[in-house]
Amino acid sequence: MITVESLTRRYGGFTAVDHVSFTARPGRVTGFLGPNGAGKSTTMRVMVGLTVPTSGSATIDGVRFADLPNPGLEVGVLLDASAQHAGRTGREILTIAADTMGLPRTRVDEMIELVSLTPTEARRRVRNYSLGMRQRLGIATALLGDPRVLILDEPANGLDPAGIRWMRDLLTDFAGRGGTVLLSSHLLHEIEVIADDLVVIGNGAIVASGTKEELLAAAGTLARSTSPRDLAHALEQAGIPSTLAGDGSVRTDADPARVGSVALTAGIALTELRSAEGAGLEDMFLSLTADTQREGVAA
Amino acid sequence: MTATIVPPTSISVRRTARPVPFARLVRVELRKMFDTRSGFWMLVSIGVLSVLATGAVIVFAPDSAITYESFATAIGLPMSVILPVVAILAVTSEWSQRSGLTTFTLVPSRGRVIGAKAIATGLVGLGSMAVAFAVGAVGNLAGSALAGVDTVWDMSLSTAPQIVLGNLVGMAIGFTLGVVLRASAAAIVGYFVVSLVLPGILELLALVRDWFLDLQPWIDWNYTQVKLFEGTTDTGEEWAMLGSTTTIWIVVPLVIGLLSLRRSEVK
């Protein structure tokens, strides 16, 4: 379990992370979302002791990461796949990590096989690796010590579709065995498929957190009819605020049953009625972080 | 989502985990000094240059100069340039190549990592010096045999440790610059400034300002290092001078550098 409590990190006058609190629970995949520069990576760096917090704390099962006797055996970390000495071979990087943790060298071969790097690739220097290969190597490093907790920053970056599928299965399986997974990603679809819990951060502060179901249910209802204007009007009459989207769909915070009965009463035939979950994470993400988006997009 | 098979309980920190032993860290850091292409060639070049320097003495030196000291001096020169660079890169590559992200995640105690690097660097220094003395000895035997002169062993037992110490001082300066600057290029440039440019300035200052003449040996680390290379650090005062320059150029900046390094962000 990862517990972040009132974590704050300031750089001079700039507050990168502002009183962030959340937990990532065992047996679940927790997705960590936020626009560029929202403070995801800073939060993750504080978690693993690379950055000192201005105030607040981050603990792994109640222990500060820096106080773990041999952290590699308890927490697998991948923050930046490109942060490796370019002159080392992939195998050498794993060997150094295994030696540091005190693991047998056989573990290196197991990991190379697990992340589907060929022996030839493992003998090449990281300078010549593609981003996807670096990600695989980074994941191998994270899994090397057979940890109970994984902290991964953008692990799907640069992976091909098969790699993304593989990563998804790997993390789901890891959580299924009781492990804790915290992963950040910009690939909202990926997060939506894989995450059980979500933490959304914007401008350094948490804007939403909870289970995926809770958060997406809160996104309301989407309805379509042959005459969207009439539907919107009927909803307004019933005291339900709604918005008419450009694609002819009507969105509202009310639940689908309510919208259905309003439409029935008004004699409007619905062509589609569902909770807005399908429209999903992207809309939620954009609306929650609307104030903090660089592009100023509103959902 | 697949079903959770194992109930998500009883996941706790493995209290049985033991801290990473320091000796293991030293071994890992030692390995990291050799396992990159640049590190590998740096160390190979120490061996190659030792042999080249020895060959040069045999070919070019007059018969009267075929002595162990000539060989030691010829080999010592390239060594005194390469070893500090080895020391610099041992520290700075963690930042310049960003491998520190993994290193300091696996071992959060940065002081221990830097300590292990210091020991590993010292071991490489001692090993290189041993190679240098050995190559020099072989060169001296071969050279005197080729020239048909008597083999001259004109290095006293007190001189050799001083030469070793002189090289370790150079490496310590490089290591310190690495800890303070944490960037390969800056630290290497910095090293050549303090070892090539600075002595000239201090020398000049001593020439034009009398009061500085007496002060220079206490401040100029090159002055005390050259004394070591010559094996002429003998009196208590000379050792005190060495202590003074070491404090100014190594101890103080190293402490400041370590304090900032321990809190600095690894990106």
C-alpha cells in the first residue's frame, strides 16, 4: 500500500505539488492522471526518495521509501526509461541492479525473457534501443526484485500495441496476486481499461480520486434522440440542466432512469440512452482538469 | 478486469530484508567503472599508455637516463591526467547519463553510494599505480639490457608511496569536482582549470606579491602535489602544507558538495 499524506513540494515560489493525499491499495491498479506539468512525476519522485518533500509524507506500507533496507526487493520503480547510461548493455544494466539487490544472476535472464527482449538485443548498448525497448528494460529492472509494489511513470509510452496488451496483462496479474500498482499515463484509454482506482491531479492538487466506477458514474448520462433540441427542452422543463453537444447528443448529470422517464412523458423517442461512462474517462479528465489545461479546453 | 484471486491482505514490508552491505556497493561501483565503453577504454588506455611511455623511454632516452626513475616519471605523467578523469566520471555519470535515477532508487542513502564510489575510485587508483610500477620495472630491466648498461633502481622506498599519494590527491580533486558540479563536462573542464590554469596564476601572484610567496605552498595544491611526485615531502611543515591544501581543495568543498548532493533532486 502506498500512502501519500498532505504532500507538498515547492520550488522557490512555485508549488509543484500542493497538499496531495491519496492511497494506492494492494490488489488494485491505481491510475494517476493529470495534464503535463500537473505534478505527477514530482509526486512519484518524492515517493521513491529522489526528491525531498517540502512538507507531508509518502510511505510504502507505513515506511518511508528511504528507510527501506533494500528497496528494490519491495518496490519496483520505473520513472524514466531513458534514464540509463547509454554506454551499458541492457543485460549489464540488469546485472548491476541484480548485484545491488543481492539477487542471483539467473534472475537477469528470467527478466530478459519475461519482457521479451531477445538475447541479442540484451547484448546491445542502450544507446541503440528504441523507446519501447527501453521501456521493456525499465520494466524488467522494476520487476527484478520480485516487489510487492510497482510505481510506474508512463510505462506504456513507446510500446507497440502488442506491448501495451502485454503490459496490461502483466499489471492486472500483478495486482491480482495482491500487489499494489500505481501507474501514471497520458493514454487515457489504457488507464480506463486497466485501472481499478483513479487519482486525478491538476496544477499540483488532487481534483478527483476514487474507484473508476464512482468517478465515471459521476460523469452523468448521455442521451440521443431524433430531435435533440426537444429533448433538451423537455429536460429543462423537468428541472434537469443539460447540455446539447455538437454531435447531437444531450448530456446531463441526472441518472439515465430519470432522463428516460422525462423523455417518455414528453413523448420523445430516444435513440440512445446510457450512463456517460462510455464517453468516459477522456471527458471526465478534460472537465476535471479544464482549469489547468494548457489549451483551455472545456469538456 | 480479472477477479482478484488472493485476498488483498497481509501485504507487508518484508522485515527480513537486510540493508545492502557496503562491500557489495563497492563491488557494484567498481564494476560500473569498467562496464561502459568509455570506462573500459579509459582503463585500457592506462595500460596502453604505460607501455607506450616505457617504450618511448627505451627508444629516446640516453643511456645514462635508463633508470627506474625515468620510467616511473614517464608513466606517471599520462596516469596523473587519466586517473582524475576516471574519478570524475565515476561520480558525474550518474547525473550526466541519468543512471542515478536507478542507482539512488535502489540505494536511497546517497552518502553510502558516494562513499562506495570513493573506495572504488581509490582501489582503481592503487591498482593502476601497481600496474605502472610493474610496467616501469619491466621497462627498466628491458631498457638497461637493450642499452647494455647496469640496471639502476634509483627510487627509494619512501618515494614510491609519495608518488602513489600524489596520484590519489589528483583523483580526490577530480572526485571532489564531480561531487560539487555533478556534470561530466563541467567537472573535467574544472579539473583542467584547477590543475593547469590555477597554478600559473598563483605562481604569478607569488612573483609580484612578496607576502604571497610564503603563503603559496599552503594554498597551491599543485605545489604540494608536485612535491609528492618528486618524493620530497619530508619535513613536518611540508606535510602540514599538504594537509592545508588538502583541506582547502578537497575536504571543505567535498563536505559542502556532499551536503548539497544529499538533498538535491535526481532528475
